[in-house]
Amino acid sequence: MRKRRFSEEQIVRIVREAERGDQTVAEVARAHGVAENSIYRWRQKYAGLSVPETRRLRELEQENGRLKRLLAERDLEVDALRDLLSGNS
């Protein structure tokens, strides 16, 4: 996995700075060394969130990924058992 250049806290600050309207998105992007598209993508994900909420969002995404892996493993086990039982009939 790629190393993130900015933490969630920094991203929230950059998005708030862009939303404030003192500068254009292009100026904010240039000041922080990111692409405009990154700011727009971050705005979709982090707009209106506070720093604790972004941490909770990250935790929920990690938990969701873990649960999806567990479900996939269980589905594989169920399929293997079905194959085993259908082969014995």
C-alpha cells in the first residue's frame, strides 16, 4: 500500500482552507503541492468532517475491510463443504 503523504488532519485543514474561499482551489493546491483533483476528491470524502470523525471513518473502513475478508473466507469454506457433501452422495 502506498504511504500517504498527508494525514487525515492535514487533509481536513486543506479542504477547509479551499472551502473558505479566500483562495481558489488551484492556489490552495499549488500552496500545498497537490493536484486540484486531489482536493476535489478529498472534498467529496472529508467535507464537513472534523478530525475525530475522520479518525472514526478510517477505523470503520478498516473494520469493514476485515469483515469483508472474513465473509469471503467463510463463503469459501461453505462452498468447499458443499462440494464435499455433493461428492459423497
